[in-house]
Amino acid sequence: VITPPFWQTIWFRLIIMLVVVLFLITGYKARTARIRQRNRELEQRILQRTMQLEETNKELEAFTYSVSHDLRAPLRSMEGFSKIILDDYSKVLDARGKDYLLRIDKASEKMSAMIDSMLKLFRLSRSKMHVEEINLSDLVESILNEYRQMQPKRKVETDIMKNIRVKGDASLLHVLVRNLINNAWKFTQKKAVAKITFGMENQTGKAVYYIQDNGIRLDMTYADKLFEAFQRQHTDYEG
């Protein structure tokens, strides 16, 4: 009978297997504990960030409505008094004085429109999206008709692809399309005959919708600034 060395005995092998199993279990528990700790830290950060965003939104909402209320009152006074002066003292004022008052009145109206736009944008960004099927072709046509009625003497040729339907939020799409058409209408005003086109094409399996015009073009050198705030490329057009 030859007695085997201890590392070849069954009890030693069982102890080794038990140690390996315990090591794996301990490693798994430690790794699980680290993951749970990271998740708790992440959840805490998300909670803090959410609370900060909610607080910021509340402050922004309060600021927006405060600006609306505090600025509109003096604007109404400016508009009202300038019109009273034009009506009651038109015989006393010379042409230059009347021009100055008209400029004040026009600037007040622009400021009022800016406040309305800011409030509208704020409400849109805060409201929930309501996705529905929308006929983009009809939307483009209706907005273009509004511009035609405002400037009936302008020669504008339009080419609108019929019955283009999409799914989206009606309010947001209306703001988007109106801004695009406004740009097309504005930047073609120096053309004898303006051309505005709306359509859809397929690019690498994706539907791409476009509004094109024959007006002044964007310098592609500044294309990266296209969606930045307070950027203006053409100073001879209203911005």
C-alpha cells in the first residue's frame, strides 16, 4: 500500500473545490454589491439632477411670466401714448416728428410680438406632445395662403407636392413649417418672381421633407452656426 501525497487525496481536492466555489461566490457578491452601490449613486444623481431641473423650470416659468407682465405694461403705454400724440397733435408735428413716433410705435409692436413668441415657445416646450397624422401639404398650402393675403402684389410661384402625410405634434409642426416658410418668403423678396417648393424624397431609406426657394443662399462656411441663438448671416434682411 502506497500512501499518496496530500495534494492527491480526495479531501484535499474537495477543499480546493470548496475554496474555488467560495472565491467565486465572494467575487460575485462583491461585484453585485459594487453594481448596486453604483446604481444607488446614479439614482441619487438623477434625483438631484431632476430636482435641479424642476427648480430651474419653475424659476424660468416665473421669470417668463414676470417678463411678460412687467414688459407689456410699459409697451402698452408707449403704443397708446404714441398713437394719442399722432392723433391729437398731428397738425403740430412736422414730418420728422411723425416719423419718429411711427418708429416708436413700430418698435413697440415688434417688442410685443417678441414677448408673445417667447411665451409661445415656452408653452410649446413645456407641453406634452400629442402625436397624430397630419397632412403636411395642406399645412404648407394654408400658411403660404396667409402670406399671399398679406402681400398680394408679390409674384410667388409655388410647387407643393400633394398629400404628404406624417405623424407628429400639430402645434410643433405648425411652428416649424411657419418658420421655414417665413424664411423662404423673406429671403426671396428681392426676386422678381419668387419660387417656393415643398416636397419629399427618399434618402438611404429615410423620408426627407424639404422647403426650397430661389432666394439668397446661406454661406456654407457658417452652416455650423445655423441653429445657434443670435446668429445672423444677412444684415440687409430682417432677423
